[in-house]
Amino acid sequence: MIDLPEGASIIILIDADNIGSSQEIEQILKKLRFHRGLVIKRAYGDWFAEQLKGWKPMLTEYEIEPIHSLPTPTSGKNATDIKLVIDAMDLLHTHKIDYFCIVSSDRDFAPLVRRIKQSGQTVIGIGRQNSASILKNAYHQFINLDQLANCSISTTSQPTLQLISGNTNNSSTNTAKQTNSKTFTKELLEITQAAYKNVASSGGWVTVGQLEAQLNLLCQQKLKQSFSCKLFGCNSLVKLVNKVEVFEWDSKQADKTNTKNKKLRLKQAA
């Protein structure tokens, strides 16, 4: 099972030249179709090759962007690998991505997987059962292609990580949980402070409604998705504000019943 936080962003990069048949990978795409987070899907290969003709209906149905790689004089595989690696690094630095999923049995992707993990992202691998151990062990979770039909995707409201079944490295999973939690705490602090500074008046007070509107705008710009308190493990904006511990509420405010009108500001130096 792959347990994704609600609204989590995920990128799927498919080495079509390596995988060959499209039928098995279609199982995971069917289940991701209803995920509400950002999903970027790309498949890499020589799309004029006979072995990839069966992919074309699936590319259309699941809105997968085909990235064409011309075969080199020695091997068409190298060009595909290089394009996938370049795209992965570009996406790592230009998008806020929570999960990377790489579909390939090529052991040469192990260094890429380790590099993405160093940036705090969770990396899931899908490949053949006979994939090299160095590749399988690099991922937080590796799923065999023949197990995709039995693999479920569950959405949770907490930004924690739960990877079950497949070849899961427990120590890597625990590290991923810790890293993921730290990432969300840092991100939460940065985005709430940025939203506050964009709307704060000269007196420093803003309403919850003003802050929420600005958070929605920033999330669309930076995370490419709508703002939700549940992304950060809270069920209300008031609890989210309390979680970052850098704001104070207006204790002199008369009307405290309307949450949207509650006022807050950055804590003042004593």
C-alpha cells in the first residue's frame, strides 16, 4: 500500500524503453486518477519504436506526457535515461514535490534516487522483480510490477509517511518520516510568515480571513495546489497558527465568536 497525505504532490517518471509493456503500469495510474494532489506524469522512450506502439492509448487516457528520445548509434537507452534524469532534477528544483515515483528496472537510476532523497523527498520505485538490489535498496519503497494489481493507494489527512508492503527499508522509512515532518514544519513557518507580511497593516494586526486568503494565493503560486490546513496536520486555521508559535492573538478584541475576524500578529519583543 502507498499511503499519500491528502493533497500531496507526486511525480511519476516512466522509463518506457526499459519497462516495455504498458499493461502493468496502467494498474497504478488507474488508482492515482482520483488523487487530488498535483500529479505530473511523463513517459520517456523512442515513440517511433515498434515495442512502444501499445502505449499510445494509455498516454492519452491518463494524460501522460510522452518525452521522445532519439536512439543513439550505440543504444537508444542512454538518451532516454539522460532525459529522465535531467527532468527529475529540474522538477526537484522548480516544483514543490512530496513524492517521486520512478518506473524502471535500470540500476543506473540508483544515484538519482539517492540525490532526490537527500533533498527530503520520498522516492518510490516500480520495476521488475529481477531489478538489482542496489536499485531496490535505494528507494524508500520498491514495488514489483507484477504486484501492482494488488497495490492500493490510501489518502490520509496527516503529512506523515506510511509505506507498507513491497520491499520497504524500515530504517529508510523512519528517516523519511522524520525528514517529512521537519520539511512540513519549516514550510509551514515560511508560508504563514510570508502570507502575514503580505497583508499586515501598520499596526501589525491581520484577521484570520485575510491570512487564509493570502495562504490560498501563495499555495497556488508556490505549491501549485489549493491551501488546506490538513496538509499540515491541522483541522482549522486557528490551530495551524498556534502550531507555528510565532503569532499572538489580540486579547482586547471584543468579538471573539467570528473566527474569520479574529486578529493576530507576529509576537512582539518583550
